[in-house]
Amino acid sequence: MRKILSLFAILIISITAIAQQNPPQPMDPAVRHGVLDNGLTYYIRHNKLPENRADFYIAQKVGSMLEEDSQAGLAHFLEHMAFNGTTNFPKKEMLNFLEENGVKFGENVNAYTSFDETVYYLSNVPVMREGMVDSSLLILHDWANEIALEAEEIESERGVIREEWRTRGGAQSRLWEKMLPVMYKDSKYANRLPIGSIDVINNFEHQEIRDYYEKWYRPDLQGIIIVGDIDVDKVEEKVKALFSKIELDADAAERVYFPVPDNDETLVSIATDKEATNTSLMLFYKHEPLPDEIKLSQAGFVLNYISNVASNMINDRFQEITQKPNAPFLGAYAFNGEFFVAKTKDAWTVASASADDKVKDALAAMIRETERMKRFGFTESEYERARENIIKNYENSFNNRDKQPNSVYSQEYVSSFTKNEPFPGIEYEYNMIKSVAPNIPIEAINQTVAQLIQDKNMVISISGPEKEGLVYPTEQEILNVVETTKAENIEPYAEEVSDEPLIVTPPAQGEITKTETNEELGATVWTLSNGMKVVIKPTDFK
């Protein structure tokens, strides 16, 4: 990490626009953001797509990682209990009220519990009546501080959770149960799947879940997100009036984020499940995450650009490989981000889908291309294309900034709160990318990615179906693939550029034999002389 930050310091000096300082990225001025005296954070934004609808979220910086062994599963159990009665909506009154107003459980009303966060939401709520705004805020308030946790409801919910535990949410959860103890050796992440322990689910005392709720569901760990066709000033007043009443205990427990240790030797996880449908490989090169002060600054924007453009370039190479005969994998991609489920460690991650009998070939190809990137970097022409594509993507987002649905902003602000991500707004981002991208040389990209790929801190995960006749490589065989591939005489990437036209012999010109109008789609349909149909629909997207 010190090497990466040192390289970044050199980059900053070389970029005239931001050479003299490293200010923080601003907050999007379209968002009303604030923190109440009790520590609760809120994000409120007016958005008219769709009209007369709004999303209401409450995000908690609380998940299964805050459980003790004797509490394994309480975070997820508590999420379920939020729908089984609150102070202002006893029993099933909340769900009944929402259903009566067109907000359906499962589709528009739901929640999820992860390792480090729990998020509840009401989406696509009709807000033509002010009363629906008030009721939705009251539901968020009750989830924050007024879940009833009645004994009868707790006992009833045990059966629901038992069934979830029995199936473990399908093959993926059962695979994770085998993978995480290896991938997160000597870390609390190894044994904190949100589904928890069946012994805890069956036997915890009612007061234990009430104590957990009281300890961790508190305003300094909660974020309210409201996006939609609402009056921002009025909603902010309502949020302040309703949520300021929640008190924060002066002796509140410290919210700890648990570390992931480094590993000198490569960790290899091999997991199978009878219901798994495909063979997946993941290759991680772990490294320290950026400090928040860097991530939230202009420096963070630049480093994020470097990661993204490198990811784009190597993904183009992976795509090229998949188009070749007898390709080693069905598809592959790479990115730089969180190390799987952990918030305290990042990783350059390479993932692929493989044919069942090509696991070693797929892994070798993943390592080979990563080593090629590390040793020789990318070419100037690759970088030019990737840079233009990234700028173009920002330009498209900027041109269509008034056509984003509520869900895009809601998810952005949930991420901002739970991961401390910046949200400067597309206007700022578009101007920044036009300033930054042309001034970052290919040498800077290549030096940065080379620092990310180290021989230590490697983790390999292989998962797939358990079926007769299918034998996966052993751990030692996987380690042999790593060693052998790294020892190869890998050559620099050579681009194959064709000067041939896309169509060597143009087809004979035909004619339009029929023109129709599709009123429902607002489109024109041409029928050509060879029978082909062409559908033309004008849009105002830019």
C-alpha cells in the first residue's frame, strides 16, 4: 500500500489541475445530506422517475460480524422480526397497510442482512398523498427503534428461519459455508455467515435478541435514504422531527470492523454442492484498502479511474480469449475492490466460469494474463480505447442525468453510508474525468497494477457441482498450476489488428416493401424485400 500511495503522490504532482492540493470530493448538491445530533445520517433527493413514487431506505452499519459465537444468526433473525410487529404497526399491520396501498412484500418491501450491514427498504411507494410519506417515514422509524420482538412472534419465526437454515438459501450459501473458513483463515469472517447457527436459532432466549437490538440498532449506525418525487424541504423537516427523538446511549458499544490477516502461502478453497450448476473460479490478490481520507478525496477519484481503466483493458483481453477455439474458460473478468465479503481488505480479483473438465486450464489462463499485465502492462493503443470508452460512459451518464430512476440514487447513497463512498454527482465526475483521464500516462497505469499483484496474499477459490464422475483438482495440484504458470516465459501482449473491412463484399441493395406503425411501441416497422423486418423507435436519450 505504501508503494501504491507513493506512486499516487508522483501522479498528483504531474497533474497540473490538482497538483497543489488534494481536496475532498464534494457532496452532490442535488442531495440534502445531514447528520442529526444523535448521530443519525440522512440523504434526501428529489427525482421524478417514476413520477409520484419514492424509495425509503434505512441502512444499518450492523451485520453478522457483530455477533458473538453465542449470537450467531441473531442479526438475520432480527431482520425477519422487523416485519412481525412494531410499536405503531402491531403484528402484520405494517404489511397489510402497505399491500392495501400498492406496496407489495417481496417486490417493494424487503430487507437483507450481510456481514457488515443490514438494509430495509420500501421501493416505488406511491406518494401522491402526503400521508403515505408520513407512514413510510414512521415505518423506517419503527425499524430503527420500535421493533416489538414479542415472545409469540419470536417463537413463530423460529420455524421460518429453521427452514431457511436447512436449505441455506440454496447452493451458494452452502458453498460459502465451505469456502469462507479457508479464504478467511484466522479471521472472524471465516464463521459469520448471516444465516447463523441452528443451535442458536433453536435455543436463544427472547431477551438475547432484545439486547442485541438495543445494543446495535442505534442512530449513530443508521442512515435514512429517501429518493423520489417528494418535497425535499418538507421531508427533511419530518426526518428531523421524527428521528431526533431517538436517544443515543452515552455508553454505546464501539463498532469494530474486524481485520483479515495477510497470508504468505497461497490459500486454496475447493467446495462442491449437489445443487451447484456451474464451475466457478476466483483468484484474489489481497491488499490494504485505501484510507477513507484518500478514498473521499480527488486522489481517490484518480486511483479509482486507474483501477477501472486497468480492469477494462484486461477484460478486453479475456473477451478476446473466449472467442478463440477451445478457450480455457467460458468467460472471465477482473476488477479491484473489496476482498469478497470483507470491508477491511481489498483485492485485485479475477473471476471465471469454466467447463467442469478445464479447471486447471482456466486457472492457468487467469494467472498467465494477470502475470502478463504485471510484467509488461498494457499497450498505448489498448489504453487509448479504454480511456475513450470510460470518458464516453461518463458523457452518456451526464447527458442522461435527468433520466435516472430512483433506484440508482438509492443504491448509491446506501453504498455511501455503509462503505463511506463519495457521492459527488455526475456533473463533478464528468468534469473530473475530462480533466484527469487525458493526463494519466500509460506508464502510471502499468506501474500501479504491477504493485497490486504480489506473490504473497494470494487466495484461490474453486466451486462447482458435486456429481458422479467429476473430480476436481486437489489443493496441491492447484498450487502446482500456480507455480508452473508463474515460471512460464510469458511474452508481452501482441495486438492483432485487421485491416480487412467488416463486410468484404457488400450485399446487393434491396428495397422497403412495406411500412407499418406500431402504436403501442411508438415505432415504425419496415419490411425489406428479403423478408427482414427493421424496427425504428426514436428516443430522447443522448
